[in-house]
Amino acid sequence: MVARQTVLHCPGDKLRLVVVNRAPHRREPALRLGEIYLQQERLELCIQHMENTFARSDALPPDAEALTLFGVALARQGNTIRAIEKFREALQINPELANAQQNLERALSELGKKQAP
């Protein structure tokens, strides 16, 4: 197998991630860039990046960790309902993913607070 170098960046953005990718179409580089955006509280970029990653025709099916990351970014942005959807999708793939379960519980609690009179 031939190793490939993948460079991830956004135009006009100083953030750049270089990853050696041993298998084409692996999710790790894209997931890592999403994590960086989330850590920097660049929620719009994180959400846009994750949407683009899932929309790619050559992308692998979504995995639980990527969906959880997507859900966290949505929740931090205030889009609780969509975040809950992503956490539930993650748990359908991996019902034992504690991070997704904890974030789902937090988001459901937050939604309850928003809907309380």
C-alpha cells in the first residue's frame, strides 16, 4: 500500500493540517480538522467542514465519533434539536459510545430547559 500525504486547509485560513494517510478516503484527517475547529470554538467552520465531509460522494459512511463531534458543534452553536439527531445517529452506530450518550443527555436536558415556561 502506498502512503499518501493529505493536506487539509481552508482558503484564507492559517490552520493547516498535514496527515500521512495510508488508505484513501480514510476519515481521520477530516475528523481531526473538525476537532481542531471545535477546540478553537470555530463552530461555523466545524459544522460546515463536517457537513462537507459527510456530503462527499467518496466519503465513508458516518462513524459514531464523527457524528458526536458534529453534534457537539451544533449544541454549542445552540442548535439543540439537530445536535440530538446527530447524537442519536451516533448511538445507533455504537450504542456503547459514552461520549455520545452523555452529550445526548445534556442536550435533552438543555432542550427541556428551553421548552419550560
